[in-house]
Amino acid sequence: MKEYSLTGKIVSLWLFILPFVFSNGIIYISDGPKYFYVTFGVAILSLYYAYLVFKGKGVYLGKWLSVILLLALVSVYMSALSGFSFSNSFWPGTLRMNGVYLFTHLFFLVFILSQLFQKKDWQLAFKNIAISSVVFAFFSYLAPEGFGLLKTT
């Protein structure tokens, strides 16, 4: 039987919920809530990782994934600084929400997970992402935009 870490279980559940995060109260029903869900989740994970670093149980910068991620983030910041408008790069339009702010959060997410996850935790996370995607796709086909079997008001 595979033994997963507690962090792996919690993050995998968090990733499983991600496709189902939406709200009618925000301009873009899906993009905005997912944006806030990811940034809030990364903030909580960062606090946990900072606690581990403070206790002396974190920070293994020698992993190749960490170096590649850092180079990618530096590239994003360089193109934002050398671009037409840094403020538009940092806080993009609400339609896409893919500016420097989100990329920084994604960097910290993958960086921290690369430090905390073992191979079995990655497998659990990818399995949960695949399952939630299939479930979401199934309900999307039943929705009014699909076969119209589920009615929403």
C-alpha cells in the first residue's frame, strides 16, 4: 500500500476541487474565482513552508526543477520590466489573469511542492487532477451548453 504524506493528501484534495471553483458574483464566472483560489491556496502553503524552513526542515535548493523554475520566473520579470507597461504586465486584464503576480504564485506553488513532494505524492496529485477533470467534463456535457440534461437557473 502506498503511503502518502499529509501535505500530498491535502494539496491533492485542493487540486481536485480546482475545476469546480466558480462564482456567479464575479465578472468572469470561472477565471476570477480560480485565480483567487490558487493565490489564496499558495499563500497558505507558503506560510506552512516558511514554518518548515524556520524549524530547519525545508529548503533544498539543489533540485534541478527549482533552478529551471527560477530561470523561468526571472524571464517573466525581465520581459515585464522591458515591456511596454509594467503595470499591465503585473496586473493584467481580468479576462486572462495571467500576469507576473499569478506567475509568481505559480512559481512558489511548484517550487514548494518540488521541495515537499515525493514521487508518490506527485502521482496522487496527477491522479486527482485527472479524476476531477473527467468528473467536470461529464457534468459539462450534461449542462445546458452540452446535451441540456441538467437545467441551471
